[in-house]
Amino acid sequence: MLRRKVKTLEELVAAVGPRPRPKTVIMCHGVFDIVHPGHVRHLMYAKEKADILVASLTADTYITKADNRPFVPQELRAQNLAALEAVDYVIIDPNPTPIEHIRRLQPDYFAKGYEYFAEGIPPRTQEEIRALESYGGEIVFTPGDVVYSSSKLLELQPPRIAVDKLLSLMDSEGMDFAALRKVLHGLGGVRVHIVGDTIVDGYSECTLLGQAAKHPAFSVKLERTERFSGGAAIVARHLKRAGAEVSFSTVLGDDPLKDFVLNELAEAGVSCRPIIDRTRPTTYKERFTTDGHRLLQVDRVDNRPISDKTLRLIGDEVHSQRADVVILSDFRHGIFNRESIPHIVGQIPAGRLKVADSQVSNRWGNILDFTDFDLITPNEREARFALGDQDTTVRPMALKLYREARCRYLILKLGQRGILTYQRPGHDVRDFFAVDSLVDRLIDPIGAGDALLAYASLSLVSTSSIVAGSILGSLAAAVSCERLGNVPMAPLEVEQKIDGLERLARYR
């Protein structure tokens, strides 16, 4: 029933007929992000003035006044309005203003809220009045005694509709939970070659003894230290655990940490192809903590650019490895820089899917160094750094990055807000879409981006669907956030997350 109310412009023109028509038509236009009592009163008043009420929605792409807006995607906003008895038809307007639809549909009346009249008619409303007068239509201003702000309501307490938005996205792609499981089960055997900086992460737990007597410093007792292979190495392990055949090119020092990394990768089944550089140490970042609080981080690093010889060896590996996808995982610890990136990229054989992830932390790196890739996955901070843009709201900023990077797909990581994906640079439905965070209970966000990168890349290779890749990547990121430590994730864990979402969806 609700879907039958939502019409295209052509369908709506045919449904109401040309003027003069036996039944009068009134049209309302707005965002309707959160349908509140003010909206309901506006629509009911409009319905009293005509036989047929058409509710027109601003498309997602033209809503840019605040970050994370619209909160409710256009398909769900259309369904919300269609559920109201007073509304006869709903239309999503793909234009920046309702002028074209007014001219085509020629409603007898066009309803506006009283706020557009009380302090003088703004230029856009005057343009709408001229369009109405061109064929004999009239504007109606509805009472303004009930006024709410969707933006303020969202700031107070955003509704928890992540599952509803996910279901809407899947429905628009003809996808269900069984299809997601099928993609997940099909990741095995994808051949991946990953190039990137290895980082060994150390966690040293200490007992606080007090302040030193002769100087203002903490005195601590070292209790234990745990080490994990991180950086691009953990991405490689995520990929392998997901079922891929993984080869890994990296640079290590000639030291005991090298052996630790190689042993961990060998146990995981990753085919590591290290280049040993005796002039630099294996990158090691040690975090000292006490009672769960971080006291200090000590980095043993040498961030000099790799030598020409090392660069040639990496290029040869990239060129010779049989792979379906090449992933460049950049932490700016020597392998990647403006001189090395073009050489490495130039060695990627034609036909390989190209993916780049730039996690620069406090280093100087730029995701725009990786242009013309199939997929890039920066976070918001990295995107803003690349564009030199601190002010633009997220979606227009993401579109700008997408265009400048000339990538095929962009997944912008937004932390607890989820992700925003661009797959085309235009204004049509699904040129971009969002997947809200699917985390149920946040424990540790470290590693979420690595899990997303692994599962999104493999899904893209196996299905060519960035929607499937974005959803499975988001699910993997959610599972990662719900446990302690950056630990490689098995597909079964992601499938259990799918099972949980499907159970929730049954009650929607």
C-alpha cells in the first residue's frame, strides 16, 4: 500500500491528470527528515484545501545544511509520509528546487509554512509563486502555531534506525540477508597482494609506584609486555582469515622484531615477502599503561624514504605477483611518498583491482596521492587534510574528494556515525549512500578500519558490488569494535552479526 503511493513524476502526472481536472490538487514540499507534529499539522491543513495531497521530498543529495543530514534516507522519508492517511501521493524530487515539478504537475495549490510569509517572502518562495501564477495556480500559507526543528530534535536524541536504513538500502538493491551470506561465503580464494608498512604494537602494563623523589616524573614497575604485528601486517592477517590467498610485501629491519613479525604471519598463513633493510629498525610503537590509563607511547621508527633499490624490489614484487586485487596500505613509515607511489602504482598489472588506504595518524600523508584507484577508504580527518577543508559539511566534502581522487568508489569512514560511500559523482538515487554504525556495544574501536578494508575489498572483487562491500565491511568493523584488540576476524563472526540483524529485522 505504501509503495503504491510513492510515484515518479510521469506516474503522478498521469494519476492526477491535466488542468482543469475534476479533483483539485495541493502540493507540499520539504525535507521531512523527522516527521514531527508541526509537519503533520501542515499536511492536514493542506489536505483541507484540496481533494488530493501530494507530498514532495527534497532528495538526499540537496540536503547539505548540517553534517549527517538527512538522518533518514529519502526512501524511508517517502515511506514515512506515505503512511499518513492525509497524504495521497509522495514524490522524491531529484532537482534542487520544486520549480520543475510545479510546472509539470501544475497543482492547483502549493502549500508553504507560515514562516515563509511572516517576515517577508524569500526569493525562492517568490520564484515558486511565479511558477504557480504562470498557469493559474495559487500559494497557500499554513498556520504557524506549532513549530519544531528537525535539526534540534536530532541533536537532542537521534532515533536508532540503523537497521531500518540498512534494510532500505538492501531493498533498493534487491538484496537480502541470504545474499549477504552468499557474498561472505564466496570470499575464499580471492588472491590479494598487499604492500605496506609493518608496525609492531607493544602494550606494556605497569604498576604505578609514585612520583620520583628528585624530579617530576612517574615511577612505574613493568609487569608485562604483549606485542602484536600491526599496520599493513594486521590488514594482511584480516584478509587471510577472511579466506583470501594473501602475499605481503613490506620492509623490516634486521632485528628480533623482524622474526616476531615473520613468525606471526607464517602462523596466519600469509606469504610474506620481506625486504630486510639493515639501516633501519622494524617500526615499533610501545604504549605504557597503568590501570587502563595510557601513560606514554615510545616509537622506535625511522621514517626515511626507502632506497631506490628497495623501491625497485617492491615494484618487481607488485608486477610479478598473481593477484585479483592489489592493496596499498599506507602508514607513512618509509615505503610510500610522492616519489615512490607513482613507481609502485605503475607496476600494478592491468586488470587488477586497485585499493588504497591511508592511515597517517600523526604523520604527513595524503590520500590524494592515490589517484585513479578502484577504491579508497580514508577517514574524515584524512579526507579533510587532503582537501585542506575544515568547514564543508561531510557529504559535499566527500563528493569533492571523490572527484579529485578520480576513484571508482570512495568509502569515507565516519567513526561512530558509520560510513558514507560514493559510487558515482552525480545526483541520482544511489550515487551515494550511508551505512550507519552497526555496533551494539563498543569495547575497542582500534582495528575497525582494517577489518572494513579487508572485507570491503574482497567483497568488491568477488561481486563487483560496492553496496555489498560497504555493508560487509561495516559489519566486520562492527564486530571488531565489539571485542578487545585488533585480532583477525573469521567470516563466521561476521555471519553471526548478520544473523543478529536478521532477527532484529523481523520485528520491523
